[in-house]
Amino acid sequence: MIIVGEKLNSSIPRIFELMKAKNTGELKKIAVDQQNAGANFLDINTAIFREQEIEMMEYVLGIVLESTECGIMLDSPSPAVIEKAIGLISGREVIINSITLQDRINELLPVVKSYNSGVVCLPIDKDGIPKTAEKRVENSLKLVEILQEAGIAKDKIYIDVLAEALAVDNENARTTIESIAALRKAQPDIHIICGVSNVSFGLPKRPDINAAFLNTAIYAGLDSGIVDITNQQIRSTVFIAEMIAGKDEYCIEYLGYFRGQKNN
């Protein structure tokens, strides 16, 4: 599973305050802790800072580049911010987050091609977020077709199946899981990703909910996730879910993880 650490996101109140105060030491610790916990990429989002988004993105990106070795997910609604930030990165895998059928696709496809980056694609059209799994898959397949025609390799495509809060609609998690299963059947070679923590927003005991959802999502075909990998429950769930889904031959990865936990 491709793990994207979620914690360097300005929409999180504590992180916003750390970024605003330019608390380099604490931000560095958050970046390093995520990498040490197993993150393959670190998501960086400074969009809350609006007019200062580029300045803050450069600041946080500098900390990540100096203190870690993992890949970077550039997460911004602004193509200008992404294009400026990606030019500061060398020798790292990068994922651009994100494009839709309507927004940012024309501006960012040349950037994706130029830097050979990954790209997160949201199956959103002019009518907004589809309510049904069928429509999400239909829109996802359109995005895959557009990217393939533009010369983007399938292993660079990350379809975000749009995990949404259960507190808003009790069908949200079911719709996401059904979307994962159907999309995986239709496109076995692309990446499927989502923001796992979105499902528990507004509810108590969020790690329990996130872990249960993640387990089901991995079984359905999720192979990438934006998660709090520093949470031990989430970390264990990744290994257990991959084992249950038949993705861990002879349970080797799980046993290695278990032995590592015993030695700590």
C-alpha cells in the first residue's frame, strides 16, 4: 500500500497554528515522524493561507526536503502554486493533488507530463460530487481515458474515490467502497486513493472508524491512502488488511511488522 502522510495540512487547526508561527522544529518533527512510521509520501497543503499560500508552501516544502527522503504530494487548488513548488523539487517522487474533469486539468496536465509526476484525479464533473458509485466510476474512467490519451502512464494515475463524512450521510462510506470495487475491476492497473480520515469527521473515536473503513477499502481494492500513519491502530490496520486481502504472501510483511512492534 502506498501511504501518504496527512498531517502537514493547513486545514488542521494545530498545523495551521504551527505554520503561522513558523515553528520549524515542530513541523520538522511531524514530517520525520510520518516518514519513520512508514509514509511513502508526505502531503503538503497550505491552501488556508490564501494570498500567502505560495510563501507558506515554499517554507513547509523546504522543511520536508531538508529533513526527509520520502516522496511529496503537492496538495493545492492553485495550479500556480503547484507549478512553482514542483520546480523546487529534484530527486523525489511527486504526486500532484489534484485535477477534476472540470478544474485544473488543462493547466496541470502539461506539468504532470513535464515532471513525470503522479496525479490525483477527482471524479467530479459540472454537477459536483456524484452521489452514486456508478457515476463516480463513469467519471473516473473518463479521466483515465483523457490522461492515457495525453501520454500519462497508468501507474502515475491516482483516482480519488471521494471518501466523505458518515456524519453527513450514512451511505457515504458504502458509496466509496462500492466505487473502489467497481473501479478496481474496470481498471486493475491504476492507483485508487482516498482521504481515509474524511469518513469519521465529526464523530467520536475517529481512529476506530478510520481503521474499520480502511480495512474494508483495502479488501475492495484501495492501494493508496492519505492517512495518519503515526497512529498505531491505523498502521496495524494497513498490514492486517493487506494480509486479509491476500496481498501479503505467507504473511511476511505482517510478521515483520509484528516482530518490530515486539522489539520496541
